[in-house]
Amino acid sequence: MPGRSKATRGDEERASLTIQPQGGFRGMVALSPVTGEGTPVEGFSLSPGEVRV
């Protein structure tokens, strides 16, 4: 998966993400699209929005 991806309005972008819990962590992990500065991206969504690890 690229470190960065760009999509314009109406486009669909697909990528894979692997989450490996460390230190015995178990629980829900929320996935939120943000800019490089940490600002939430409006009009963009991830599916699923959270996963259990």
C-alpha cells in the first residue's frame, strides 16, 4: 500500500491495511481519514470504520 494516495470527488480508492496488535492489546481500532497535519477529511469515509483486533 502506498504511504499516500490521492482521489478526487467521485473516485473510489482501494487499499489494504494490516493491523497487528502489540503488547497484548485487544479491542476496537477506529479508522479515520486525516490530512498530513491531522485534520479530518470531509466527505471521505472508510469502510469499515473500525475493526476489532
